[in-house]
Amino acid sequence: MKGWLAGVALQVAALAVFVCMDTLLKLLTAYYAVPQLMWARFVFSLLAVALLFRLTMGRLPWRSRAPWLQAWRSLMLAGANLMFSTALPHLPLTDATAIGFASPLFTVALAATWLRERVGWRRWLGVCVGLAGVLVAIRPPFLTGGAPMHWAVLLPLGTAAMFAVYQILTRKLAAIDDPRTTILHTGFAGAVVTTLVQPLVWTWPGTLDWGLLVLLGLLGALGHGLLVLAYARAPVSLLAPLSYTQLVWATLAGVLVFGDWPDGWTLAGAAVIATGGILVALPEKARGSPAS
């Protein structure tokens, strides 16, 4: 149980770092193409992790027992980031984050069917309640009677599906490879793919912007490093629904950086999401086994 609590703390910290990265990303989409920002995010993240391991370990823990799973995981992350980043110029940060919260439902379902983790009724109920809160937060026309939703709302849904697979693979690889190996592989496939497209989109950054691009990669490395450590300590079905807490950080960033104040729908959705998160966090009684 103590290890699970550490996993929860690491997960929450990772989510706060991701919101910082998304905020910087949204600011930079006004000046650079999304594929170039993705290149910076993956390349500088990979370089930072490689340098850290080289300095602390004297070597790179590169060798994986499941290299194809590592590559698949990295590509899922790259696809999720690409879709989310493409949505940011068209949607408020809070809305894009809220729509992306479809991911825990996918993740819990995959954890139950693929990883064979026991998921009790209370967690399923909590996930469903949380998703109902997401639906309220994004204000679909059939609830509000307002204008049709922007086409870009489909992109965070794609992000949710890909990130769910990424989370499942992170947990699966926790039983196969050293967490440091998984951290090192996180950005590799994304760095390779985005590098190949740079001749088509490249805009030379100024001195300050180079620093911001490097910071983008460092935030990505830190966030996913914390995520890998979290999934090495607690089950996917427990950690994934805690992603709902990211909406709190995204709302704060939207207000402080972009002046996007949440309306009543967003606040009501956040309250329902918090309720779902509490249901998920409560332990479930199971004969002869810990809460699942």
C-alpha cells in the first residue's frame, strides 16, 4: 500500500508537469509548426535523459528485452502529442484537457482485458462518473443548445485513445525492463520520426526561442520520467483515473496565462470529475486480496 501511495504522488506530480509543458506548447504554436515543436519536445527530452544517465550511471541503459514494445510505446506517445498539440491553437487549454480525459476509460478497460488487472465495480463507476463530468465540461450542443462543437474536439479524443495504449505499455514494460531503460526509450521513436519531417516545416528559432524549445523537451522528460516511476509502483487501473486531477492544473494555467476563465459548465464538470476520482481512489474490499 505504501508503494501505491508513492505511485499516486508521482502520478499527480507528472500531471502538473505535463500542464506546464502543454501551456508552453500552446504559446509556441503561434510561431512554429506543430511538427517542429514535437521535434524539440522529443529530441531535447531524449538528449536530457541520455545526459543524465551518462553522468549518474556512466552508461546508457539502452538494451531492452522488448524493443518493439518500446518503439510502439514511443510512437503512441508521439501520435498522442501530435493530435493534442494540433488541437491547442483551436481550443482553450482547459477544454482540450477535459476532452482528453476519455483516456482513463480506455485505460481501465485495457488494464482489465489486456493486463488482467482486477477492476471492481466501484472503480468502473468512478471512471464513468468522471467521464460524465468531462461531458459536462466540454458543453456539447445537445446539453447546452449552443453552436456545433469545433472539429478540433476530435483530436483530444484521438489523444485519449493513443495515450491509453501508451499507459498500458508503460505498465507492461515495468515488468520487463528497468524503469530507466523505459525512460530512455520514451522519446526515441518520436525523435526519429519528427526529425525526418523537419525539412518541410522548419523555421529557424531566435536565441530566446531556442531556450523555450529546450525547456519543452526538459518538461517532457521530467513528466514522463515521473510517469514511468509511478507505473512501476502502482496498478494502471488505480493511477489512470487520477488523470482527472490534471483539469485543476489546466484550469489554473488557462486563467493565469491565457485569461480563459472557466464558466459554469466547466466548474460543474470539474465537480463531477472530482467525485469520480474519489470513487476510484477508495479501496475496494476483496476476499484475500488488496483493494484493486
